[in-house]
Amino acid sequence: MGSSRFLGLYITICVLAFVISKITIAVLCYRRWQRKQLVIQDRFSDGKLVLFRSPKMKSLKPNSFLKKTMKLTSKDRIGSGGYGTVYRLTINESTSFAVKKLRRETTEQDRGFERELESMGDIKHRNIVTLHGYYTAPNFNLLIYELMPNGSLDTLLHGRRMDKVLDWDARYKIAVGAARGLSYLHHDCVPHIIHRDIKSSNILLDHNMEARVSDFGLATLMEQDNTHVSTLVAGTFGYLAPEYFDTGRATTKGDVYSFGVVLLELLTGRKPSDEAFVEEGTKLVTWVKTVVQDKKEEHYVDDRLGCNRMDEINHAFIIALMCLETDPLKRPNMLEVLKMLEEIKPDHLGHNSQSFT
């Protein structure tokens, strides 16, 4: 009888200890969440602003920040893409942000949207564009990003800024930086993140011409379900891996293929959607592979690169072709791609290269 009472008391104490520990953990997690986030309710438009705490955000007044955000107009627009329109939000002479406006989906999807964004807000990496917060409203959502002063790789390579030409050192630095950011998403994040829309317009450049991968996770956020299989193509034609059209399933090897296309852009200076390719009924990848087959590799190199570093350029070209293998099993993963790129110029990465010629 005494042993039964003792056993009952022991079980009760264990259960209470378990419950108390769970409550304690929940309180600590909530306090950590409070420290990480600053939530402002906008009663006027029934929206919610969430800012992730950081040194840059510490000095901002949330209500003033919200008012400036709500006053963005077409005059502030700096770009647009498949997932929304991007605006420049200027707080003062030294502080600006990039704000992306997205269409709002279902209420159920919005809850998943917020969960995903909170995870994205934890990601801090030198080659990933920082997400500083977000705003949810009945008719739209806003993402608040770090502003990249040198714009996108697409604009610098294919835009009208002909007075500024990327030299080989700058392009190599961009290739390594983008590979480093994508490798981080694939191999170091928990859970791992598949970008699903790697392209030159999603590789942004900071004031040091360091590459930053942007829009990671947006394809998943905007998806109608959580299966990563959809009848709608998520991504950009010209960058999509061939197997994606058969399965509709996004994979890390699909991202590797898309990165290979970007690497070809850096080497050739040609867009995947170049009008010449459209007229010929081909695409950048097919054209380059044909050049290789005909042993006319000298025709693929961008004239603006010059020919004094052809050994390094050819090495990068070989890596690009490995990424563009038709069979995804034959492609390297992004960590392997990064290591191969770093081996081209192992002593170069620790020094600042000349950005423009």
C-alpha cells in the first residue's frame, strides 16, 4: 500500500515537472520572439507591421516608419517582377529600404506566409539580402528588405549603363558570392531552402559589389499549396531545369541548373531570352553547348572581358556546363560548385577587386 502511494506521488511530481518545464520553455520562446520582433497594429487599415529587431532598425520610430510605408507611390517604384512591385522607401539621407508589394492570397495561406517570413527573418548571411520585416493588410502584403545600391546583375550586364562595364574580376567575385549565398540556403539553413527562381535579376549587388541572393522562399510563399508540385510554373523560362517541366517539382539540383545559366550570362554577356536566340528557335544553354560541340569556344566569351584571363574564364565555363547537365544526378551540388569556383583564384577572394572598367 505504501509503495503504491509512493509510486502515485512520484508520477504526480513527474507530470507536474513536465508541465512546468513546458510552460517555462513556452514563456522563454515567447520572450525571445518579443525581443526579435516589434509588432505594430495599424488600426486604420486593419494591418499589422512586424519589424525584426536589428542595429539598423533600433533607431527607427515604428509609427513614423509605418506612415512612410503607406505613402509609397508609383514615383517610388524601382522595379517589378513575377511576384510583385518593388519600391524605394527613404527614411532619411542615410537610411533607405526596398519594399516589395505582393498580392494577398487566402487567410489560411497568410498564416503560413507569416510563419515562413519569421524563419526568413532569422537568416543573416553576407550573400543573402536581409529581410527587415513585413506588413500584412486585407488586400496586400509588403516585404521590407535591405536596399542594394548597385541594383541587380541583370541591369548591370544587360541594361543601358554602358559607361560601367563589369570586368572579369568583378564577375568572378559576383559568381562566387552568389554561389556562397545559394550554398548557404541549400546546406546550412534548417530546414534547407530551395530558391526556385535563381536568375540574374534576383542577384543584387551591395555598395562593395558583393553579390546578394534575393527573393529566396518567395516561390514557396506564393504557392497555392505546400506540396511544391503545381500545374503553374514557378520560375523563369530560360533558367528552368529540363526535368522541372516533366515533374513540376522544385529541387536543389534545379537551383544548380539555374545558377549554371547565370554563370553563362556572366561569361557570355548574353541573356537567356536574347532576341537572337528567339529568332533562331534556340536558347542560351543550347547555343553554348553547340559552340562547344563545334569546338568554337572563343565565340562564347563576352568581348568586354578581353582575352588575358582565358584560362580562368574557361575553368568557369567548364563549371557552368557541369551545372547544366541534363541529368540532375550528374550535376554537382552548390557546395561543390562553390569549392570549384573558389579554386579558380584562391588568393583573390580575400581582396577587393576593381568593380568596373
